[in-house]
Amino acid sequence: MSEPDHDPPPELFDNDGSYICDSCGEEIVIPLDPAAGHSQTFVEDCPVCCNPSVIHVDWDGSEARVWAESEQDRF
């Protein structure tokens, strides 16, 4: 019988992620919260151009994949 999968200890998770703003092209660094779930989606305004983006965060173990798309293209 195999042991159930366990998440890595919190200190091993990525603390920050980055994405490229679809509107202005700037790289934006954001804090990450692994406790919010393995797949996260939220809207955040770009701190450079103020346009909203839909931010996606998918966790694979302790590593996060972060990407964004323009909110106006999404809805």
C-alpha cells in the first residue's frame, strides 16, 4: 500500500511569481499563497498601467506556474 501524496513543507514553496502584463508588456512580480489551492484564478490591476488582468497560478509540487490574460479578452 502506497503512502498518500503530501504537499512539500511551506518553506519549499515559491514565494513570488511573475507574469507579463498583456496591456503594457511589463514583468509584474506578485506574492504567491500556496494555501489558496493548487489552481488559482483572480483579477489584479497592473501596478504600471492600471489595466486589469486575470492571473492564473497552478502549483506543481512546490513550483508555481503563473500567467495572465487581459480581463477584457476573458469576458
